[in-house]
Amino acid sequence: MLTENQINQSWRRLFRGGELSDQTLQKAEALLEELRPESPLRHRLQAELDELRQRVCQRQG
């Protein structure tokens, strides 16, 4: 199991390039699953992921 710090660093690396693909979003989801449900970091990153998904949908739609 990864620590919150490791997950936060991985999250930053994942989105550093700025390209959003289905694979990137799946990796982000997998990182979220590593966190406890009550983790504040999980809630913050989930909100970020939801926003990123909305951007992808707007571009495609």
C-alpha cells in the first residue's frame, strides 16, 4: 500500500504532461483506490479527477 505522500507525487507526475487520455484517467482512479475512503486527500483528488473528466467530455462533445 502506498502512502498519501507517494500517491500525491504519483498524481502530480501523472498529470504533469497535460495530456488526458482514458489510460491516464484509469491510472488516476487506481491511485484513488489506494487511499482510505475518509482520507481528505482522496476527496481532493476525486474532485480534481471529476473536473478533469468534465473537461474531456466538453472537448469531445
